[in-house]
Amino acid sequence: MATLNIRHLSPMIPSFNLDETQRFLEEVLGFKCSMNTETYRILSYDGFTLHLQQAGDISEMAVYMEVRDLDTLWEVVKNKLDKVQYREPFLQEYGMKEIHIVLPETKTLLFIGEPVQ
């Protein structure tokens, strides 16, 4: 069994209007934006993060799990994913290396990522 070296978990919230959702989180709740693209935002408050993504199917859910040593984790899990949809490690434009896994019997996408050094 793989030992996960999790740094933190972050909910990924779909939004039909990223600017308005971001404005609310900043002005009402005091979050600060740490990453902003046309389709994706990361907001932080007191060490916690919320990821906002442009909404597709609003009933879908996603969770972001940031880890240490993604490559080792991939070597441990890659042969155990034959019954689920997944995307093997790849680089994202926002500086993360990620694996994507659709959790069985859900509409939940698990993003597992590590900052690119």
C-alpha cells in the first residue's frame, strides 16, 4: 500500500462566473487570490485553499490533493488503475505536475498534484 505524503486537500468548486465567485470570497470572507487564469482560480485564507474552476456539469465534484513525491506515488498506483479513468502525470500551465483519477461510482475527479521545482 502506498504511503501518501499529503500536504493538504482543497475543494474544487465549479462556478458559472469565476469573477463573481472570486469577488464574493475576497470581499465577504477575506480570501486572497494566489493564482488567476481565465478558467481557474486559487484563493487562500489562513493556510487553507479553495480552487475555483469554470463550471461544466455543476453536479460534478473535484478535490485537489497536493502531495510530496508524485513520481513515487505514480509508480505505486499506476498498475492498480485498470478499472477507473485516469490521466498519467503531466505538467499544468500553473506550475503543478498532476495525476487525474475519476473516483469509482462517482462524478468526482481527484486531482493529485505537486509543485514543479
